[in-house]
Amino acid sequence: MGLSALDLLLVVLYLVGITLFGLRFRRRQHSLRDYFLAGRDIPWWAISLSIVAAETSTLTIISIPGLAFDTDLGFLQVVFGYLAGRVIISFILLPQYFRGELYTAYQVIDRRFGPRLRAVTAGLFLLTRSAAEGVRVFAVSIVVRVVLGWVFTGMSPIAADVTAIAIVTALTLIYTFEGGMTAVIWTDVVQMALYVGGTLVGFFTLLHLVPGGWAGIQSAASTAGKFHALNFSLDPTRAYTFWAGLVGGAFLTTASHGTDQLMVQRLLAARDLRQSRKALLASGIVVLVQFTLFLLIGVMLWVFYRTHTMPDSVTSADRIFPAFIVTQMPHVVSGLLVAAILAAAMSNLSAALNSLTSSSMVDFYLRGRRGSSLSEAARLKLSRLMTVGWGLILFALAIVSRGGGRVVELGLSIASVAYGALLGVFLLGTLSRRASERGAVVGMLCGFALNLYVWLAPLPASFLRALATLLGHPTANNKLAWTWYVLLGSVVTFGVGWMVSRMQSKGTIHG
């Protein structure tokens, strides 16, 4: 069917409209508190929706349905862990953030351990968040190449990708540059309404297109085991088991929402601890409903394409939903869905830009002599310039990210490698009074190095044989599942950090 001129007009109107909407908030920016924390005057429900929008990228909308298309509903086990992680953050980490006037998560580390470890944790955040965000921004080009491919006729694949990413990056940068966190949160609310509404339209369209409606879908999917959601295997090389999902998902969320500036910044924008806690817990319910919807879309697409020809543009599962939008959805509706997917991309990108800038500014520049002497107006101006700089960096990283695997797992794997070390340090500072800065640094380096090795290198054959004997059956592959990375890194960081601190306090380690 393809997109009509009216569909394209809807997409263009959305891009222009959301940019102008974000620009409305530029007059409210008078200080760093306004620019980075929205003046701490945002209602909890808006922060809650913004949290969900920030963790929902184009990557999520196109890759989660593709995951269910290829497998089943097993990803929901990870989402159960997301809910548990939010409870842990609410009662262990959040109270730490509301003791004093904080702008970033890493100021807590400074207060507990000192400036050197603060620089290490903030630096690790900047490196890994920008790398993971590059993968998410790249997902924009997947959508554009499928739905607007004819617009770029004559362009090479890389030129089409660069053009698509550049358009979305530039428009997002405009309102983030001007409106700061206030613009980010309120555009998140609008964009979430759009992409959830658009996905619901896709859901009901599929119900109409599949013979027999929901009864037909349920019959075919149940027979094929597509509704299977729980797997109690103990195999650590499988990503989607109940234990990997619940434990790994809880540690991943505790790290991503409790130590990553991208999420912590939203929690700090709440009026007080109670409002922040309410926003975080409510976001968990919304996330569960949202991921269930995305996964059901994937199952429904699997049933649909059993009796319909797959478009030639589909070369991977990530492209199935965008291809369905273009070839099967009625005009206007398809334009709405394309706009919805771009909305998720802009929402996530704006969140990354503001959080990367806030950490760069507060955790590094303002700690120097030149930064401490700047006026509030000069600090605000410099923060905006840093926003532009990070926009250019993420644009470049998105181009470098071309050619990965299934993008949702690639993005989560990159983030999880660093999250283990970050969470281990935060837990060490929160749960142990004896932990020292040197111990925390050594523990963090060990946790990060181990996670990096596990991610890049296969597990030793001797370990796999021992594991197979212990489990009573062969392991799925020779790589530890990404869902275990954060737990592994956290335990190693905490354990090594605690032992080194004890040795130092007893005089075994001097300095």
C-alpha cells in the first residue's frame, strides 16, 4: 500500500508541532535548577509518564514485537523484575537523593566517598549511556528506511540512514536546547500518548485483519506456544527465564533507574520524596501494560503473516512491525503510527541529551575553578552549548552503531555491562559504613572488567561442561545471558570493594 501524501503530511506536522510545543518552555529557564530539574515543580503523574517514555525508544517499539514474533512472551519475565527493582529503589536509594539540593546521582557518591569516585562513576555513565543511546538513535533509521524508503531513492543506504537520523536529532535538539528538562518531560507526556495510542490502533487493526479476530489469533498462537511466558530453567545462558528475568530485571532496573542520571534526573524533578516515590512505582504498572501490548502485537503479526506474504523489505524481525504499518495499515492511520514511532525516538533522545549535559556540567565542569566562578546566566548558556555538543556525539555514535544484531538486546547489553559496577558502588556506599573510596574504586574496576570480558568473550568450555553437569542438560550457548550482567557486576563490585576496604582499615593496604 505504502504511505500516501496525507500520511507524510501527518508525520511532518507531528515533527514540527512537537518541536514548537517544546519551544514554549524556553522562557521558564532562568537557572540550572530550572534547566536540569524543571524547577522541581512537575506533578508526579507527569514524571511517571516521562519515566516510561524515557525508557521506551524506537528500539522498544520495533524490536519487542519482533522478539515476540521470533519467540514468545518470555520477555515479560524481565518486566516482572522491572517492577521489583522499582520497589528497591523507592526505599533504599531515593531517600539518599532527597537529602540536600542534588542535580545528579553522582553527587551522592561524592558525599559518601569523595570527588575522585564521583568522577569515575559519572564518567562511566557518560561513556556507556552515550554508547547505548547511539544504538537507540540508530533504530530511527530502521523505521525510516522501511516506511519512507522511496523518499530517499537514489541515496546509498548509509546516506539514507544519516539523513533520517540527522532530521530527528536536529528537531529534538532544538526544543531540548531551549526548554531544558521542563520541555523534555512535557513533550514526553505528549509523545507517550501518541505512541501508545498509535500502537493500540495497530492492535485493533490486526484484530480486524486476522480471520476470526481474537479467537483466531488465540487458537493459532496457543497451538504454537506463542503465549508461553514462564520458563523456570536455571540455565544462565538463557536470557528469558523466570529467574533471569526476575532477579536480572530487578538488578537492571535498580541500576538504570537508581544510578543512571537519565532516570534519576526525572526523580529529582519531583516536588518531594513522596511524589518521586509515587511517580516511580506508578511507572512500573504502566510499563507492564505497555510491554504486554508490544509483545501481543508481535504475536498477532506472527499469526497474520502465516497467511500473508512477508514484504521484501523485511530482512530481520526488527523490520516486521514498520513493514506492516506501511503495507497493511489504512492511510492516515499508517501516518499516525510512523509519527508515534518517531515520537518514541525523540522522547528518548531528548532525555539522553539533558542527562548527559547535566552530568557533564555538574559533575565535571562546575567543580573546576573556571566553572565555580561563572554567573548563573553563563552557566545556563554553557549548558545549552553542551547540549548541542552531545547531540553531535550521539548522531555520530548512531552512525557507528549500524550493523548490530537485534537492536533491543544490543542496547540493553551495552548498558548492563556498566550498570553492574555502578549499582555495586551505590549499594556499597548505602549498605556499608566501612567501605572506603579506594575499596569502592577497586571493586568498581573489577566488576566492570569482568562484565566487559563476559560480554565480549565466550565462556570457557570447562565451565560450560561443569554447568551442563550441574543443570542436567546442555546449556543454550557459550555466552552468559545479558540479563545476568548487572547482578554479576554488582556482586563483584560490592564484594571486592568491601574486602579491600576491610584490608585497608586493618592496615594491610596502606595509602
